[in-house]
Amino acid sequence: MGQSETSGDSEARYGAPNAGDHVPPPATSAIGIMHINTQHRISYISPSAAPILELEASLLASWLGYPITQLELAQDPQAQPILAKILSGKALTGEQVRWKHPLGHTMYLEVHSAPLWAASGAWEGAVIIFQNVTTRELALRAQRQMVAALERRTAQLETAAQIAQAASSILNVDQLINESVHLLRDRFGLYYVGLFEVDPTGKWAVLRAGTGVAGQHLLAEGHRLPLDESSMTGWCITHRRARLAPDVSQDAVYCLNPWLPETRSELALPLTSRGEVIGALSIQSAQEAALNGADTMVFQLLADQLATAIANARLYKQAREDALTKSMLLEEINHRVKNNLAAIMGILTLEMKRAFEGPQDYYATLQDIYNRIQSITTVHSLLAETQWMPLSLVRLVEEIIHVVLGASPLHQQVKVQVRSEATPPDAETLFISPQQATGLAIIINELTTNSIKHAFAAQEEGRITVHIRSKKQNGSRQVRLEYRDTGPGWPADVLNGTRSSIGLRLIRMTVISPLRGQVELYNDSGAAAAITFELLPAAEKAPLSR
């Protein structure tokens, strides 16, 4: 063909259809035959060649005597190696040529050739036999693509099953999440996989695990995404369904992450367990359109299994923690009961050693014993309420004072004020450990009982003030508790230590153990007592759950 043609002439000569896309001809056994001579010119071409090549017969007739190397077909990069073999005298059997037809569609030709030799051994040309196998080739290619897709889907399902099996055998939540994202990335050849969990506020998706260097940086930064439509992860959690971006540059919701510059396609999947979306899985590929709708089905199945495994691991962790907590509670209750019984026995022992001055004194002593036991019971109830965690120091003091006042006819005429201040000013609320709570309760009980008996008996109204100060000192927290009433104050023989009572002896004994502190009695517009002691370390901060 070496002549120039207009587009219209070309289409007429090539026999283009009037409208629509090119449709490959039906499968046929028709063959075309061509002979080339020693000058590489076409000396014969069969009439069947025109329909096989989808060209006009007149065009093929013009090829006669024309050098085959100058034909447009011969100039095609796919045809040139085949033609070179033919012209070099090689025989061909079933060589396939992928030819870009002048009308734009692709045609597949199967070529056979036989070289012709003279008696002298000189090459005299070749006979070329060709057949249009486009329909067959397209069908084979479609079949191969279908088989490849089935094999890929089977491999995905097998991998998903393996990952699910591995995930279900891991009961540590952190290990489960971390190993799952790395298994997904490695088994499916992905660029990046990240797993998010919905935070307790329900406003953020917080990254819990991520693969590669990008994952390490994002975790170190505390990466999180708002639960809205500003990201694919936030979108899929909010809408409770997967979101696929085959080309992230065309997705309106996709948000570029500077740590993941090579992402070209992304799939975000909700992690749903028992009807609740607990997080999301972000799956990213460095290839455009690498993720499709069929992948969504497989990965969603895997995400559902992973969500169930995470929920089960959480339940297992909670069950272990609950079992440990119950064991510790039982041990603590047993220990507290023993200590309470020991305290009661100590109180009874002290009272048994004194001589009673008559029935009135005897009944008063019984009332004192009752009040002391009631204070111990109050502490026990408070500790049980907080699951034997440290108690608020202010609340403990208030409760004991009100319990003692409640057993007295003077309770309505006595005002109580308990306040606390800590250094530094922003220090947390003071908490006292169970080991020290009972001892302090006994001390507050004795001081309040003393105020009822000696300070308020002759008054129409009275006031009890407790001021608690604390400060950090040498790495520990020191507490000074100052108790005051508005009575006449301590007698001189009490202040100088020449007179004592069961109550004062209990105070001094309890300050020494378990508080391991000191007590100071003095007068300051009434009877006052200052108790100083060091909080046990476990009680310096508020308990995690109360």
C-alpha cells in the first residue's frame, strides 16, 4: 500500500461497518493463501483473503506485484518479527500475529508458511497460509480471565479463611489487631492496612494498628479521624457500610495522608459486632483499580470475622479481669473482716480491763462499743460500695461523724463542716486506702463521741470542723487532719498526759498502727486534735472505677 488515501476512501476500501463498534467475524475455517517471490513481491493472493482480513477485494488485487515489506500489515510491530522469519526461509506453524486493523480494532491472525527452494538450494519464495482467529482468541482470553478471576477469588477466600482461623486463636486484643493487619497486607499484596476503633466518646475513629513505616508514624502521632464524611473511614463507620474508591483521585471523600503517598485505590470496611460498629478496616493498594466490587465482598466477610474475633478477645480479657477482680475482692474482704474482728476484739479487751462505776456507766460503755462497731461497719459498707478501692478521705470523715451524731439526741443541733485543700492546688481529690480507712474511722469516731459527751452536752448548738491539708514531701503525700469542736476544750490533765481514757488510748494506738502517724491534742476555741500521717501510695489517686 504506499498510496495516500482520504479517510472516507480508506473506510470504503477497508469495508468498515456503517455504525457501531467492530464485531469480530464468526469463527470460520476459511484460510487465505499468499505467495511471495524471490523479490519479496506478492505474486498470488487467494480471493478468500479479503473477507479473512476484512478488506475490500479490489484493495487486495492491488497488492499483486507489490513488495510485501511495504504493506501496512507488514509495518505493524507485531507482524514484523513473523515476516522476518518467513523471508529468512524459516517454516512457520501456527504463529499468531496481533494486528491493529486500519479501522482501529484488533485482529488476531494465525500464520503458517512454507519456504520454496530451487534444486540448487536457492530460496525461491514462500507460501503463506493465514486464518482469522480473532473470535477464538477473544473467547480464549475471556476464558483465561474468568479462570484467573476464579483462581484469585478462591485464593482470597482461602486466605480469608486462614486469617480468620489465625485471628480466632488469638485472645490478646492488641496482638490480634496487630497480627491481623500484617497478615492482610502480606497475604493479599497490599500497600497498607490500618485498623481503627471507635473511641468511648463515639466521635473519633482511633488508629489501633497500621502496617509498615507509615503505620508506625501514624500510631506514634495518635492518628485519629472524625466520625463524619471527611474521610473514607469516617464515612464507612457513619453509614455502616463499605466504601470503595478504585481511583482515589476521583473520590470525593478520600483524604490524602502524607504518610501514604502511593495510595491509588482504597477500600474502607466497617467492623460490626453484634449489630454495633466498633471500628473500621482501611485497605489500600498502590495500583489503580486494584480493588473492585468483588474484593469488597471478600474483605467485608473477613472484616466481619475480624470484628467478631476482636469482640470475643475483649470478652475474654474482661472475663479474666473480672475473675481476677473477684479473687482480689474475696481476698480483700477476708482480710478486712479479719482486721475488723481484731479491732473489735481490741476494743472489747480494753473495756474489759476497766472497772465500771455502776449500771449507768455500764450502759454508757455499751453505747460507746456500739458506736465504735457502727463506725467500723460504715467503713466496711463504703469499701464494699467501691469494690474495696480507695475511699474519698472527705467522704469517709463526713460519713463517720454523721453516723456517730445520728445515734445521739444532739445530732440536730451540731453543724459539721469538712473541707480539704492540697498542695499543689490542682492536686487530685485525696483517697485513703482500705488498710488505713478503718483506723481513721476509729479515730474520728472517738473524737466525735468525745465532743458529744463533753463539748455539746451543755450547749444549745455546736460545730465540728475538720480541715484536711496535704502536700507532697520526699515523693510521698503527707496528710494533716485537724479536728475541732466549739466546746470548753481539753482538760489540763488530758493535755499534760496525767489522765487518759479508753477513747484516748484507742486514738493513740490507732495513730501508731495502722496510720503510722502522730497525734497532737490542743485547745483552739475548743478541743482540737491534729492527726498527721502518710497516705499509702496506692491511695494517692482516685480509683479507676468506683
